[in-house]
Amino acid sequence: MADENTNTAETAASQNAPETGVTAQPKDTAATSAAAASIATQKNGADDLSEKLGMWKHQARENEQKMYENRDRANAAEAKLADTEGALAKANVQIARLKAQKLHPEITDEAFDTLCRETEPEKISEWADAFVKFMPSKTETVDAEQKENASDAPCEPSPELAKELQSRNMHVCKPKSSVTDAYNYGAEHSRIEEK
């Protein structure tokens, strides 16, 4: 039986041995199989490392691409935010101007455009309040216009002139509002009537 086991081992070894033209002699099979296993493990380990290295390189490229895409999206979002904030600031300035004009109707758009350099709503309302202090109010303006018109109005005729005019059937009355009205009144009543 021992001979049969040796013959079987020799045939198995000769079948696994490469054909080099030299007959192989049986070696210690345990050492051979351990060496083959360690070589296979090293090859598998090297293959695993190279596979892992390739996977990590691929993952790094994907992450880098995502980083560039995210950067581009962030830059676009920042630009859009800046545009939106600019539009909001412009709208707030316009609202502040309209509120100031509602409180002080004597301030015109031209006055705002020319004189007001403020860009904050609170400062615009402060500017409008300060600006109105230097402008005459509407009542002062109307009173001044009435005084000017009053000086242009014709004076009352003397009592003798009034009697003379009444004897000729002419009516004398004071114009009610302005010089233009007085002129129109005089032109209307001074027409010579044809008989």
C-alpha cells in the first residue's frame, strides 16, 4: 500500500510539473503547496491593491468634477443673489422717495434726482424732512401770490368817477381773482354795443 501511495504522489507531481524536458523529482508537497498559496495570496493582494487604487482614483476624479460643478453653481447663485439684492435696494429707495413725496408733495422728482444722494430709506426720509424746512409751504406760496395779484388789481374809483360811470350805465366792480380776470372782464364790458 505504501508503494501505491508513493506512485500516486509521483504521478500527481509529474502531472502538475511543467514540461521542461527534464524529469522532475518528487519534492516535499507540503512546502510546494504552501509556497504556491503564498504566491497566489501575494498576487491576489497585489490585484486587490491595484483594484482599490483604481477605484480610489476614479472616485477622486468624480469628486473633483462634482467640486467644479458645485463651484460653478455657487458662483451663479452668488451673482443672482447680488442682482436680487440690488433690485431690492433700488425698490426700497423708490418706495422711500414716494413716501417722502406723499408727506411733502412740494418735493419733485427732479429735486430728488438732483439734490438727494442718499441710498438708504431712513436717510431719504431724513433728507426730505430737512429739505422741506428750506422750502416755503403751500400756504405761504398762495399768500404771496395773492399779495402780488392784489397789488396788480385796479384800485377803487373815486366817488365822483363812480357816479359818472353809473350815469352812463356802466358798472364798476372789483375783479375777483387775478389781473387776467380783470383784463377779461374789462375787455368784455368795454365793447361798444351796436344799436
